[in-house]
Amino acid sequence: MIQGRAAVTDGQGNWRIDQIQTALPSDGEVLVAIKASGVCHTDWDSRTWGRSMIMGHEGAGVVLEVGPGVERVASGDRVLLNWAIPCETCFQCERGNKSLCEDQKAAHEGSARVGTETVSRSFNLGTMATHSLVHERAVVTIPDQVPFPCAAIMGCGVMTGVGSVLNAAQVEQGASVVVIGCGGVGLNVIQGARLAGAHPIIAIDIRDSRLDMARQFGATHAVRPAPEDRDLVEAASQVAELTGGRGADYAFEATGIPSLGAAPLRMVRNAGMAIQVSGIEEDLTIDMNLFEWDKLYLNPLYGKCDPARDFPLLIDAYTDGSLLLDEMISRTYALDDLGDAFDDMLNGRIAKGVLILS
């Protein structure tokens, strides 16, 4: 076992920085020294998932050791971690739905311990730690010119946002796009729309600072709803004015606010597509009139990620300057400052925070 440190939750709303022990790799496993880990709302939510585990699911680092049978990477390789860990042979994988794999592979049971307690890893990764032991399909090699913080956020927030546009919605060049919520995921939806050649790209947020960032990442128009416009009815009217009176071709919800789950349906034209990106998992009451006529509502997982296909494309887009990642990282933190990172995120002070680990 290798000694290290990690952010650990008890699953009951509490978390702490603690000593951990990480096992050496078994068959098909890879031991990674984590160098950077993204911080997102899912990590905050994981405090209440009812089980003890190492937090974090956006990470990048260096391979320390590989187990028997590993062919994809070798010791010393720079890698990002992703939580689409396809088996390649199940019902969903054979149909191209790699993010919906029915037989995802995790590291062997008991491979992470806090004292004498065995703990799991968030999304089978647990990146808010000095070390992570993962299945080899969870790692993707990255070139030297991709910094670890950029690679870390590419592993989830970037993939989710850009992939929801390019893979899930399949936005066409010249299509009109609305993005509701301009946090980390929303900004990457905007980037995906820009990469797709969409126009106009309309950003909606209650904070002027977020709308300024949205313009930086590709939004052509910005709408700041009035405080009383809680259902975004008036904002939808402004969208209609910007899209020839009929509404947008595509609208993406990226706020995570349950009351806005139906909001993208207000924004799209007849036969348009609403995409719920933020992962709302609560009961909602929706006026079914919003679905008229021939509107589609899509709730994709992880931007329909196919790791072998998508991460090389994201890496190429970053290295050629078309995908902005350095600009998205507002602040970096030490592991011991995770509380500050959560506080900044929850209060909307940052677009994206990243932990830097040794």
C-alpha cells in the first residue's frame, strides 16, 4: 500500500482531509499520482451519497505503475482520468453508447483504505487525492503541452459541455443556440456551440460577470433576466426577438436549479431541441404545453462521451487554440484549501477551481 492524502466524505454531509492507503495495481489496473483535480458541484453533492468515499472525479497526473495485462499506458505517461470506463462488449457499448456502459470496471475492492476502513472512489476515480488506482480504460494519455489543470477539467466539465453540443444535440453550423447558466459546464456548452459554428449563441445568466465570461468563450448575445422573471418567460421573449420571432433551434439548461428544468423548452421553436445538461435529479412539474409542437427534450449523460474518440479531439482543439481552458480556471488551491474552493464555487466567484496536488 502507498501512503497519501485525500478528501474523504462520510456520505452524510461531512468531509475531511485524511491519510489514505492506496494498493498497488492488479490485473488491468493503473496507479496514478494525481497532479490536479477539478472542483465542481457534483463533488459537493457527493458528500450526501450515503457512503464513505474519496471525493473528486476530474483528475490528471502521471502513471506510477501498471498492473499485468495493461497495454494502453506505461509508467511515466501523463494522463487524464475519465469516468466513462467502457467495457466495450455490453449491450450499450456495442451500440456506441460508451457513457452508458452496463459493466464499468473499477479498481479491485479494498484498494483504498482510511485506517482500517475500506472506502470507495467517487465515479470509480476519487481524484481529490494524491494517488488513484483505476481501471486502464479510465486513463487517456495527454501530450506535454497540455497542463495538468487543463487536462483535469477536460475529464468531465469540458467533456460534458462540449459533448452535449457536438455528440448529443449534434448542433449544425448556423443553428441558433441558447445556454441557460454560464458556470463551468455552461461555458463549455458555449464553447461547443462556437466550435459547431452556431449563430447566434445566446447566454442567459443573472450575473453580469458570468455574462462577460460567456462573451469571452463565444456567446454573441447576452440576456440578464430580471429578478422577478423566475420562470424565464420574459427572457424567452427576448430570445424569440433574437431568433426571428420563433425561438432558438437548441436550448441548453446548465444551472442545476430544479425550477428551471423546463426553461429550455420555453426557448426553442417548434421542432426545436431542449437539452438538460446540469443533471437535475428531482421530481418536477412541467406544463406539457411547453412540448408543443414536435419539441424534443434530451437529458444526455457525460456528453455521450466515447473516450477513444472524444478526448483526442478535445486535446487537438486545445492545442490549436480553439478550445479555451486556461482562461476557464479562475483559481487553483492546495488540497487543504478545498473548503475555500467549495465556498468560491457555491458563491459564484469562479468559473472553475482546480486543486493542485504534489
